[in-house]
Amino acid sequence: MNIGKLYIVATPIGNLGDFTFRAVEILKNVDVVLCEDTRVTRVLLKHYDISTETMSYHQHSDDEKVNKIKKLLEEEKNIALVTDAGTPGISDPGNRLIESLVQNLESVEIIPIPGASAITTALSISGFPTDKFVFMGFPPHKKGRQTYFKKLAEKEYTVALYESPHRITKTLTNLSEVLDADRKICICRELTKKFETVYRGSVGGIGDMRVKDKGEFVILVKSL
């Protein structure tokens, strides 16, 4: 049985110039682009003069949507999966789609088209040890939040986490409550964008950093 291919395509995390030639070519030639938010992806597609059909796939997509994607592949349609920014499947529901397709379409070919990732971008400029690191995604909003930060404090490797502008102040306070004051920290804001800012220092000096509560954040805590 011949079926279509699924391409996992990394997109820029801010600067549209960070898109790869291969990614552009793939998006121009597939039959459908699955998007976290079609409005966001269309900005990228328009920038590169890509007119491929788009379809939404996000964290709230149900089994019916997954079955529709499966049917398209069975019809020998080639599909690309993108997220709003960065690599699909990293703190993103793409991993659930891939798991379902692998289980239900044994011959499906899933092809990575690598590119930008906020985690590796932040780690690359941190100066912290990166031979081993722990990625902890976004902290829980409520349930399990205290446990999350307690576990983070116990990690012996460099820790990376994401945070939104709405909770960055609260998260930095939480970190100061569980980490030693001299523990090194690197806060990356709006990576690759116009107002990219990198704050460096120790946990005890977080207040002096005057971190703006606007934009998307990657927080790195140096290993013990």
C-alpha cells in the first residue's frame, strides 16, 4: 500500500530569515500544511510565496481530525506539520499525532526537516554546560506547580524551561524561592526578534535584572 509522507518542518522562532531552503521547498511541494494556527503560518507562507493549502492541527484537535489526516496520507497526499514557531513535537502536540500515525499506519514515512528551536538557541548562547541538560517545558499554571519547582531545584544538570509573558514574574519568584541565591541563571526574551534581550546573573539578582513582562521566554538554570 502506497501512502503519503509526513514532513515535520521546523519554522523560525522569530526572524523569518532563519527558515531553511529545504523547508521552503518542502512546503511548496506538499499537498497540505498542518498548522498550529493557520493565521500565523500564512504570514510565513506569504513571505516565501508559498500557496499550499493549510489545515489546522493543535492541542485541542480531536480524533476526528487525526483520522482525517490519516485518510489524506492513505490517499497518497504528502503533508507537512508546522508549529507557530520552532520545531513541532517539542512542547507541542505534534508528538501525539506522530505517535497515533506510527501505531495506525505501519508504513508511514515521517521525515524531519530540522531548523530553529528556542531551547537549543538559548542553550547555545548561555555559556552553561550543555553536554547534559533537562528540558521541563512550561511550568503548570496551578496544580503541580510547587512540585514542579521542587523537582527543578533537584536537577544536577542545566535546566531549560519556557514561560509566557503573563507568568514570567511569578515564575522568576518561584525560582528564587527554591534555588540558592548564587545559582547562575540566563533569561532569554524574544529570541531572534527585534527586541531580543538576554539577562544574565544569579538567582539572587533577578530583581535587579528588571525583566520585561513582554514576549516569549526561555529560562536556563546552570547545573549544580
